Amino acid sequence: MKILFVGILVGFASLAFAQEKDVALTVYSNNLALVREVRTIQLPRGTSEVRFTDVAAAIDPTSVHFTSLTDPGDVDLIEQNYEYDLVNSNRILQKYIDQEITVHTEQDGPFQGRLLSASQKAIMLQMKGGNIKSIAIDPIISIDYPALPEGLITRPTLVWLINNQKAGEHKAEVSYLTANMGWHAEYVAVCKKNDSVLELNSWVSIDNQSGTDYDNAKLKLIAGDVHRAVPPEIRPMAKGYAMMAEQAEPPRFEEKQFFEYHLYTLQRRATVKNNQIKQIALFPPAEIKADKTYCYNGALYGEAVRVTLAFQNSRGSGPGIPLPKGKVRVYKQDDADNSLEFVGEDLINHTPQDEKVRIYLGNAFDIKGERIQKEMKQLNERSHEETWQITLRNHKKEAVRVVVEEQLQGDWKIRKESHPHKKKDATTIEFEVPVQKDGETVVEYTVLFKW
């Protein structure tokens, strides 16, 4: 249904900000962004109404801060209203109840009369002769309205009542928080040199559903768990996204510690459009040393032997910068045709510099484990012994080393063992076990429990 407006009033009695603006955007990872804008406005002396348009539809109006950068002491914000009763066909119909409209349909009409009611299926008109006419929505081509109803606006708008002591041009700074915007990190790693080296690439994805565009904005990202007292109200937004990936040329993001978080500042300006997921490279590709580990914990995972890749996030052996939490996807090159094949993915938490990163990729196809309890002896009322046997079978074309992990609860002591163990913590021991190609290795230990 096409809507036509006849004789709509143009302009406002109040003042509006100039279109030129300087935008800065700080995006948090928990569905939150801080918007800062500097715009220019002509203010008369005395009290006037100012309309600040093109704000985010998901704005938190209680977070707005306004100040005049030109004369801070001369400008006072007396009152603020957030208007978001936006123009659409249903809202206009409801506003025109008991008023005159003209309806055009595909075959009959036009029909002019007083609007009595409007629903998703039909509208009711009282014609000039007094008779009532019901018109189905489907055949309606257009509706003529004499003017835009009072209270409806075309864009979300902040309306301020401002008292100004000195007439003239003012640079005004406005900041506010908005929901429906966030970011996350994504990493792409390629295994090289017999899985001992990773080529690591990083991206940040900014998801903007806040309801407005941010053109040529200074862009910052905050990594960390920022506490909020009250969850933000999330207004429903349109479905669907536009995906845009940017291969940013240096300089990229500059990282620094900020309060108890980490701040990543893009060293150029960027445009973040509404309903767009924007991807920007976080840091240049880096080759890092990696360790591939096979780990078997039969009590938790049955026969599966888990495969992990680990690297130290230090300068010289890794990226050496704080890594925001995100998903790591790992690929490996097929030497037959040089194609990259996906071999697994994992989520990593915020990782400071000089901490280890572990990526669980999946379970080894050609390595299997078996764990059985061979014996249990009750020694007395306050102690007993258990004997466990772990068998590892390797069907690969090369020898491997498998870390066998066992959980022991309470007061325990290893009495006998086929391989030396390492005490990882109060309840965990590890055996590092070599297994030859097409071979089998058996680990056996006896543990004494007391209570």
C-alpha cells in the first residue's frame, strides 16, 4: 500500500543541528556502544528548542550528556525529550481516526470520508452522506492525508529546551550510550611446518543494529568485562544484515591498557552503517611457534584422544599483544593441491600478554585409549587401594607422545607406576607416554586412598 501526503507542513519552529558532524564511536563487546558527536548550531539568546536528529533508535536517553564547547558557562540544558514515534502507515492511520482521508483502490474510488477505524485487514470510513463503508486493505493503492499528524517524526530525535546567554554559533558535544551494537574477535590460523608453526590472522567484527549510520567515525573497541547496573532496553530491529569486510592497510589498531580493560583504537576513520557487520583486521599476520598435544582422559572422554594446539602469547614466540576473546578457526594446507582445509575451531577467552593459549581442535582419528580398573583392595576402614590400566594404541605412520590425565580425589598416594607421573594439582596427575607407530603402550599405576 503506497502512502501519499498532500500539503504536509515543511520545517520546524525549533532549531536543528547542522549536518556537518564529527563522530567518535567506542564499541563494547556486551551489546553496548558510546557515541560522541560534535555538531555546529546557531543559538539565539534566551530559551529555544533544539532538535538533535539521526540518533540511534536504541539510544539510552538517560545517558545523554550535552555541552557547548564554545561557551560552556553560557548554555544550560533545561529539558530533554526523546521522540521515537516514527512515521509508518499504521501509525498514521491510527493518528487520523475521526479525521478526513481519501482512499484510492485498484478498481473503485476514490473514497473520501471520516476514518472510523483501521486494522490490518480493513479500514472503516463514514462517507459524506452518512453511510459507513468498509474497504479491504489488499486492493488499496494509496491514501491521501492532508498533513503529517502531530507527534509523528521521520527519524528518532532528541528535543532539548536550551537557555543561552549569548547569541551566536556554538560547537556542541553530545554523547550517549546505545544498545544493539557490539563487537567480537575472530582468528584464522594456518598450520605449517608439521604443525609446529601457526600463521595467525585476526579480525574484529562490528555488528551495528542500533538504528543509524556512523559516517567517517573515530573507532575504538573496548575488550573486557564491563559491569552494567541495569541491562539496556533492546528495541526490536529489522532482520537481515549487510556484510562488509575491510582488509585494512597499515596502520591498523593501536592497543593500550585502559583502566582494567584493553582499548583498541583504529588508526584511521571508518564508516559503520546500520544493519551491517563490518570486519577489520586487528593486527598484521604473525607466524608463531605452536605445540601440538595429544591428551587422553578416559574418565571424562572414553576412548577419545583430544588434539590441542598451544602457543605462548609473548613477543618472539607469539603475537605478543593482549588478545580479545573470540573464535579461532584452524586450517591446514593439503600438499596435493595446496588447498586449505578446515581442521577445527575453538573459543578463547581474553588472553593477556605472556599467557598461554590452548585451542582444542577435535579428537585424533588414529589414536585410541582404553581405561579399566584392574583391582580394588579394602585395606581397613579408612583406606583402600585401586589399580588402573590405561592402554594407548597408535595407528598413525609416525610415533606420538600422549599426555594421560587422571583425576584423584581426597588423600591419595601413588604406590606403584609403570611410567613416572607429574602432579599437576591436588587432584590431577599426568603421564607423558610415547607410543610407537602402529604400536601400543600400557600405563599402569596403583594409588592408595585414605580418609
